[in-house]
Amino acid sequence: MEKPLTIKAIKERLTLIEDAQDSFILELKKDERKAVQQALSSWEKKQEKALKLKERAYELLAYERQFLAQGYQLIAGIDEVGRGPLAGPVVSAAVILPPGLELPGVDDSKKLSEKRRGELVSLIEEHALAIGVGVMDEAVIDEVNIYQATKLAMVQAVQNLKIQPDFLLIDAMPLPEAGIPFESIIKGDAKSTSIGAASIIAKEIRDQMMKDYDQQYPGYDFASNAGYGTKKHLDGLEKLGITPIHRKTFAPIKDMI
């Protein structure tokens, strides 16, 4: 009589299987060992999660499919991070992905953990045809206002692409300044893979910038709050005053000058 596989061996083999009708899966269902059924249940949950991610990835390409069908070939997703903070720059990213590419897991960057964002940045960088970044610092924000500074960052991100797109998908904002046909999509980072990818890139870059600023200007908790007006940040302002990276036209900063 053949000796049953160990639980470890079963778990290792399950990592190689995706089909629920695989003969090995059907055999495991007959195995009465509790640990086997637990391993099988875990595998089924992972498969269900993977399927949902794949379905979500297809759903997030609806806008891309729409404009590809209209004849556009190089579609750039654009998003920004950092409109609301009291300190630091506004950062925009533009990402051109291969037409029809599904990237399971790509979504609104605010919904993702830092670890997951890091994993997705690597995936996006591996597959993207081009990535451009635009940064407008606090001086520009104070000079032209945050709305206009955001537009400038977006235009800069498009200009920094190594290949120029023929269509733009933009999160929320119109951008005629880029001189390229576009569609502005409310909450676009949760509706388009291209915009979601741009959101992830922009957030990862800005978060790292704020971590660096935390080393330069300790006491404001920039590494954790990214410049937003958290209690620790406000406490730092009260104790230490404003820094060169604070936005002087934003309350409560302007009231401290």
C-alpha cells in the first residue's frame, strides 16, 4: 500500500496547481485527515482570492479598452499624491502600460499596504512601456496654489515620459495644458489600471521623499504622516515651528507666520 503524502508535501504540491478539477485536488477531497482538509481549504481560499483579483484586473481595463477601440494606441494613466498635506511637494506620475495588460492587485494606492505597494511598484516598473514623474515643491504650491501646482506636476510627468502618449486617462482633473486628448475620471485610481499604476508610483515616490525629510526635519513625524496634519505633526509645529518644506499658504501654517 502506497504511503500517503506528508502534509508538507501536499502543501508544496498545491502551490503548483490552479485547476480545481485537477486529479490531485479531487483525491485530496477524499482524504479524511483534518490537516489535509485544512490545507485544501486554504488553497481554495487563495484560488478564490486570485480569481477575484483577476476579475477586478479585467474590470479596471474598461476605460483602456474603450479608447483603444477608438484607435488610440499609447494610453497614459495620470495621478497625483500630496494635494492635502501641510508640508512637502505634490507628486504626479504618468504610466503607459502595454495595451490590454492585466495587473492583478493594482488599485487605488490608498487601499494598499506599504508592502503591497512596494511589490506592485516592481511589477509596474517591469511591464510599463514608460513612466514619467513630476514634482512641484512647496514654493511652487505657495506661488500658484495647489490646484495649479498639481496640473504643473501632471504636465511635467507627461513630458518626462520617454515615449509620448496619444491619450491620457486622468484622475479627476482636466488637463488641456498637456495638449493631448484626455478623459478625466472621478476616483479614476479605483476605476482604471493605468491611473491606479500612476497612483502607486506617485505615492511610493512621495512617501520616500517624506521619509527623507523626516531625517532632515525630525520632530514632525513626516515618515509616518507624509506631511498631513496629524496630531504629532501639529504638536511638532507648536513646539518647533515651521520648516522650509511647510506650505506657507496653508492653514494653520499661514497663521504662524
